Amino acid sequence: MGKSPPTDDALRHYIMSRIKSKNTSIEVSLRKALWGADIRYRKNYKKLPGTPDIALTKYRIAVFCDGEFWHGKDWEIKKPRLQSNREYWIDKIEKNMIRDRENERALLGLGWTVIRLWGSEIQKDLPGCVDDIKDAIFESKIEAYHINHEYGHEYGHEHMPLQDD
């Protein structure tokens, strides 16, 4: 006897199990573009809350590449449209959104800049996303300059490091 066809639940489970959380195509394309722009980073940096997809430790910048569905882009519009397994998905996505906000607050509290990019943004305007990150690096350099010149010399420090590793 042959195998029976998968049930809807079994098929859905199989499909969902194949969805990656690391090294997605949007992350890889952004990382390649950053590398090409001579911007060095750590990927999936576990030392920080939320394990940022990309961490620029030298500048204290955490970058998240968020999928629209999983992280609730336009949630109030899309939420009513959910049809199958509605309660499960609403609960799951709203928990993701809460966790995203908690991780962002924790990172800000540690003095990090948080950049969240939607997958569609990365796909449609990769150079613009890289420019956003370059702008954040520039802002970080300005802030470091002010810290070093306002406080560093007063305490005899030539440089106050921005990274913890």
C-alpha cells in the first residue's frame, strides 16, 4: 500500500518547519551589501537581547531583518484577514511584536541603536537600507567624538571604547 496523502495540518506543519529563522535571503543580501561597503559585523549576535541578525559592535548598532508576516507589518489591516487557525496566528504574531518591543527597549537601555528593516524594504531598496545603516554609523561616530572630547580628556582617557567584546 502507498502512503496516504498528508492532512492539511501535516502539510502545514511540514511547510512551516522549512521556514528559516537565520540566514534568510533578505539577511544574506543585506550582509553581502554591507560587506561590499566595507562594513564589518557579527551575525546572529547572541550576546545581545533579541539576537540581532546583524550587530555592528564597534558602533553599537543592532540590525533586525524582519519578515512582514512574522513581525506584524500592517497588523491592524492584516489581522482581520486571517482565516485558518486564526487564534493561533493572532497570539503568535502579537507575542512576536511584544518580544520585539521588549528587546528593542533592552538594547536602547544598553546604549545600542536599533534598526529594523522589513524584508520588502531590503528587497526593493537594498542601497537605501545600506545608507540607513551608514547614517547610523556616522551618528555613532559623532556621538563617540563628543564623548571623547567632553569627558575623555577630563578623566585622562584618549578613547572610550564602544564595544564590549
